[in-house]
Amino acid sequence: MTIDTLRKPVRKAVFPVAGLGTRFLPATKAIPKEMLPIIDRPLIQYAVDEAREAGIEQLIFVTGRGKTAIVEHFDYAFELETTMQERQKDLEILEPTRIRPGNLVAVRQQVPMGLGHAIWCARAIVGDEPFAIFLPDELMIGTPGCMKQMIEAYEEVGGNLISVLEVPREEVSSYGVIAPGARRGALTEVLGLVEKPSVEAAPSNLIISGRYILQPQVMRTLESQDKGSGGEIQLTDAMARMIGQQPFHAVTFQGRRFDCGSKVGFVEATITLALARPDMADDVRTMLQRVLAG
């Protein structure tokens, strides 16, 4: 396999959105957790906006039961738009939710068997092309966006890339951690992956965050992947098997990550983004001061 083969343009992205969102019950009983809003945009919208900024053309949602609202969010809402036009309201606010037919594909993960299995469910749509993966729970805020930073690195080195962040060493046991090789600027060669190591055993303080660019061979690796942690098919295990067979690098993300899979992270993201918006920052700051004053 040549380097040119491992540098094909990244046109497709997979969004695993089949999870049940149990940590946010009862809010997620009837509403997908990916549709919970950070201010006035659902969480999935931030990931899709990041993908489009990076030049991704086709979005592949791996869904489950009760997740149709995610697809509908990116559909044309005839009644809503007609009513808004009649009332002379600005339709520009809906522009990010419009995806042309054929550019959005939904496939089902019928049984919850882990992240690796969810990615494997998209194999027929991915085909023989490299593809990106977005975990929408991880809200990545930067300029440019995380995936655009990764695409720029991919165009230089090709192969497989993962996004990483530096964290205090005492926090590494909560994350997947890379074993680093040669480092050049934001790029680090990946020699190995360790899932939730002890602080003493961790090979670095570079944790894997929720963005990936992988070659299509990972689908064949997942095909024969045994169940790992939690009795599920783990993407990390499949990636670890590919290290040494193809170029594998990490890109240290220049920006901020919010873990919106946790309630505290979700609130932190909401407050941080609100304080960054000129249309509401002053009011929010005043409100927070009032709340903190008791």
C-alpha cells in the first residue's frame, strides 16, 4: 500500500449516535441526548458544523431506536419554513440544518455492542475510503475546528490520526492514553494505545479525544475483533492492532474540549459558550454573579 493510497481525500464522516443517553434521564427518555441544546443549537449540530468546516461531504449517522429526531433536524421543514416566510422571519438561522439529499445517510446499530461495532455498521457506506469519526458527546471548540486541524495534518502525513489533549497526569486513568513516539509540533507518532491506565503506568498525559481519521482497513480489523472491555467491540482495540501496519499519528488539538456526556461538562459548555457570545455575554455574567452571591 503506497503513501498516496493512504492520503486519499477524507469526504465521509461517521457519527455514532445510537446510545441511550441514560446519564441524562429522564430528559432523554423521548429525546436523543444528541438533540439536547447547548444554548440554541443541539449538540449534534456543533459536530456537523465542525465536519462541514473541514470539507466533509457525506454524513453517516449510526442510529438506534428512537433517534429519528436527529435525522429530521437536518431535513427540510416545509411547514416551519413556509410559516416563517409568511411572517417575514429570517430563514438564515435554519441554514446550518439544511443538508442536501444524499449527503446524509442513516444506518442502524440494532444491538448495542460498543463503539467499534457502531463504526463497523457504517462499512457499506464508507466503502474503500478513509473516513472521519465524530463523537458528538465531546464538544470541541477551536479556531479552526478540531477536524479541520486534523485534515491539515492528514494532508501532510496521511494514514490514521487521532485527536489528543494534554491533561494533568493525575487525570489520565479516566481516559484512553497514547504511547508517544517522535513529536513534531502538534503531531506525535503513536506507538501504542492504553485504555484507562493507572497514573504510574500511563505512557504519557496525552488523552484520546473524540475525533478520528481512519483508513478503511479498520473495518476489516473490526470484522474479526473480539469483544473487549465491558464485553463490547472496542474501537481502541482495533486501532491498536493497526499501529505498525500503517502510519499512525496524534494531533494535539489547539482548543477546548467539553465532556457533554456528563452533566457538569454539559453545564460548563453552556456557560462557557454563552459567555463567548456578544448577544448575551453581559446578561449571563450578571446572572452568574447574582446566583453566586446567593
